[in-house]
Amino acid sequence: MSACPTFFPRQRLAYAVAMALLPVATLAQVDRESSTPMPVIEVVGKQLEDVSRMTGSVVLVDREQLELIQPLSTEDALRRLPGINAKSEEESGVVSNIGIRGLSASESKSLILEDGVPVAPGLFIGNERYFNPRIQRMEGIEVLKGSASLRYGPSTIGGVINYQTKTPDDGVLISARAGSFNTREATVEAGGRTESDDAFAGIVATHADSDGFMDKGYEMTDIMAKAGMRFSDTHSVGLKFSWHENDANISYRGLLLEDYRDGRSYNPAPDDWFLSDRTGFDVTHEWTLSDSATLKTLVYWSEVTRDYWRYGVNTSASNAAGRWVYSDNLTGNNRSFERYGIESRLTVDHSMFGFENQAEFGLRYMEEESDDTRIRATRASDRTGTNDRHIIDSADSIAGYVQNRFAITERLAVTPGLRIESYEQDRRVLTDNNASASTTNTEFLPGVGATFELTESAQLYGGVYKAFSPASNGVALDGLTDQKLDGERSVNYEMGIRGIEGPLTYEVAAFSMDFDNQVVTGNSDPNLSQSNAGETRHRGMELVLGYQLGGGFSIDGNATWVPLSEFRSGDNRGNRLPYAPKILGNLALNYSAGPLSAALTAHHRGEQYGDPTNREDIPTNAASGIWGGELPAYTVVDLLAQYKFSSKLTLFGAVKNIADKRYITGLREGIYVGPDRSFEVGFRYHL
């Protein structure tokens, strides 16, 4: 049973036990990659049997779909998928703001991978939002929810998102686009293979710059080099090096209320800068031990730096002016993150207990360290000054995992699994005479899932599993005291059905997530400041539908309904979580005939709150200590098209936010506004 539901244009689902076909676009991708000798860790996989074993919801997005929608960021792509809420702060998605199935989009509880490698800067030490992978290097996205996501971790409460990077083929592909806000982007993909097809090497390089909506400009360079070699029928290795740099003129400050109401569009913090870069290196080795056993080993290293320079504000002058008025005091909250790890996964097909079995064993060791400095400077000192806070955070973790899929009958399969995460966190404050503290924790995470073939074209699936997200160093070691905190735990349930009936494809899933240990401030022990006390509950459903109208036309849509996403304890008991709308929806009318592909898409996000108190009014001035309020619902409509003139040349274009809808995307220190109507045009050319 295959499952790859998404509302992306031209997506064609097909479901069957043994004879089903993946969409034409996806099959083309599989064929193109089948000769690639570079091994890679995939969350789902592209073969029918890989997808059919998943006991939770699955979304696969391929390169052809990404090329049609022309996303400016990974968040622009993810907001079109079922269950995902993207809280955009600016159109290029510099930082990650993703919420899945009623989880707050302002706090990450989902695991973000690139080719199976963690890319969030600090999984155990915190600040995982500070880097967001660039969409320009991606050719696919895998989203896995439910019990099948237990194979990965930590922070798989909402699920797993795995970005798949491009693998340059023979020759050179040049693509470029230009658009509103003086946006310009150019990408070169160049690669070559040996005649025997046993080795390849290639590069993907992108440069983009823009004045940005509301003058939130950026300049970005992203370079990725890949190489692979098949040494024999049993051994192959892949290498990937990536380097990214982005200078973004953004801040945590938005418009004040009156300027928003008056339709103003200016950068509310014109001198603040978010400067980030990332360097990474991955090595993947695949060893085919036998026809029934394969061992994959992944070694990775990365370093992320994030320098965030912000000017202080004059509160009384800001209130009088109705917009932010800045002082000459400049603060640099500058952090760097280093990670290295090694992970091995052994898959074995066997017939123990008289069943057809597929077993998987995993082991991972990872170290993380961050260097956190706070530089006090002035407007005249050019980002130099006194370092009055210098903290080194580190974490060592080891994880083990085992699962076995029992094919009980030809129609029923059951997959139990267990993951163990053990980690030690350390904090050292250099500006406090090297004072330090440490804590350790171990989590046992069981789960079980199942699939059942109702008919040759419909499948039931479901499962239950325990997930967790570790408390960061700054919380677990608050005040340089071991706060004796467990991880934030959740018991997740899911049940769904997916299938095809003639021109109709569908998937319906119901889910439930029960937190019993969200970390909150306050403790009965006077020596501690944090407590294992918070409880939240999340209940909802996802619906995915596709229908082939004929004549090249089709309709795709998805809807997410989360009626319950609330605090169950504390001062905010009964309140809804912030940035967790009850309704999310997407609808697309697609057309594909000959060289022309086009889609008219609509994205709807229901109303949501900006803070846990669920206050409805948005603060009117700069003196407010709590930036909350109700964010109204909105719908954005886009028109996308591309035309293939020849096997070498394709032209594409888009009009996004056709109705020029003005809407609020977030609240922090002010109001974040969604982009106005924008235009894009570009080309792809194979040399």
C-alpha cells in the first residue's frame, strides 16, 4: 500500500497492495535516482514496499512539485501540507517556526532532518529554531507522523520532516528568477558521472538577494557539493559538503498597532541584523551484508553561527511616536553551535516465529556544544564591545532503537518498537568564574503500530507511541542548579484510512497527543525554579482528497481540524496553546496538458492566539510586557504556472497573494505582517 498524500499540484495518489503505482512525477524521480551510487538515510523511502510499511501518515513531495510552486523558503512549501502550521516572520524563512497537529508553531517539538542528518542547531542544548534549511538545494520533502516516527529522535512529538537534497546529474542546469521586492536568485547545478556509473560528483550553488517585503532585505549564498562511489556490489559511500551564509535585515520587533491599521509597510527595526552561517559535512556508507541484510552508517559534523545585533528602544519616545524609537545601545546576542555524531542502522528480513519479518536496529552517538556570548556595544563601536555573558552549553547523548514488523497475515502487519535516549547536559559560565552544573536523564520510548489491508485499494493504519522533547540546558540547569527535570513527554495516538476509488484518492486520520510533563516555571521546592508540571492535550483530524476531473484538470485539497489544543494545568488551564489554529486548509485546481502545467491554490489559516493567556486585544504601545492577542483568520490565493518550451528550456512564473490580502502572521514585540501581492518569473535551462 503506497501513501504519499499532499495537495501539491499534479499530485496523483494510487493505493493497492501489490500492483499500485506512485504518481508519475514520483516514479520519474525514482528512475532518475536509481543509478545514483550515493547512499542516504531516508525517513520513508521511495519504493512501494517502503511506503506501505509506514504505520502513520506519510507525505512525499517530489522535485517536479517543488519546481511548480516555486517556494521562497521551506516554510512556504510546508504550509501547503496537511497538519502543518508555519508561523512566518519574513518571506525567506530564516528561522524555523513550524507547528504540527496543534503544537505551537513558536516552539519546535518536531524533528527536522536533511538527508537524515539533524540540522536544528541544538537538539539537547536548545535554540533549535536558529537555522532553517534552504529550499533552493532541495528536490524532495518527506513528512512522517505517527508511531513510525519513533525510529528517529529526539523531539518527534509532532513527527519528522526530512529534506532531501538535490543530486546533480550529468551536465549543467541553470535556473534563475526575479520578482517583487527586487528579489533576484540564480542557481547552478553541475555534475558528472563515470561511464560505468559507479561514481559521480556534482555541485549546487545558489545566490539570492532581495530588498525584502517591508524592506527586510537579505543576501544569501548556499553551496553544496556531493560525491558518491560504488566500490563493489556490497559497498558504496556518499559524501556531502555544504556551506551557507545569510545576512538578513530582520528583528524580533514588528509594527505597532496603529501603523498596522494604517497599512504601513516599513522595516520597524532597520538597523537590526540577523547574521547566520552553517558549514556541514556528511559521510554515508552502505554495506549490503546479504540479500536480506543492509547496514547503513552515517557520520556527520556541522557548525552554525548566529550573530544577532539589536538596538535598544526608548519606550516613552516609542509610545509617543507610535513606532519604535531606538537608542544608541547595541547588543549582540551571538551564538555558535557545533555538532558531530555517528549513527548506524541495520535492516534485516527474516522468518523468525514463522512470520515474514523486517527488523531494524539503530544506534546513535552525538555531541553538541554552543558558545553563547552577549556583546554590549554602541552605535559608534561597530559591533565591538564588552562581553558581559559567556556561557558554554554542551550535551552528550546516546540512543538505541529496535523495531520488528510482523506480517501476521497477507493483510495484517504489526510493528512494535522501543527507543532509548540517554543524555548528559552541562553548563559552564565563563563570566561567573567558570561556575558549572550538569544533569543526566534517560527516556524509554515504546510504541506499536499496525497496517491492515481492507481491500486491494484501501488500507487502515494506526499506532500509539511515547515521544519526548528534552528540556534545554538553560531550563534544566537554570541558576546553575540541576532542576531535576525529565523530558517533556507525550503519548501519541493515531488511526487512519487511505485509498483510491476510481478518480478519487483520499486519506483520513484522527490523532491525539497527551502531554503529561511540559516544563513550567515555579516549583514547590524553594531551591528550584522549574517544575515537571505542565499538561496539554491535542485532538484532531486530517483529511486529504484528490480528484481527477479529466481533460488535464484535477482538484487536490487537505484540511486539518484541531478542536482541542489546550493547557490542562497551571494559570492557563483551559486556554488554547498559542499559534495552534483550529482550522488549516489548502485547495488547488490543477491543469496539466502537454508542455503547460498550472495551478490556482488557496491556503487558509484559522484564527489563533499569540500567547498562552489567550488575550484578544493586541497591545497598542511599546510598553507592553506581553505581546499577545488574537490573530484573525486569513486566506491567501496563488497562481502558479510553467511552460516547457523544449527538453532544455522551461519558463515559469507566479502571482502570490493575488487578492493582496493584508494579514498578521505573528506577534512578538509588535505585529508581523504577511507579504503583499508579489510576482515572480524565471527559467530553467539545461546546457
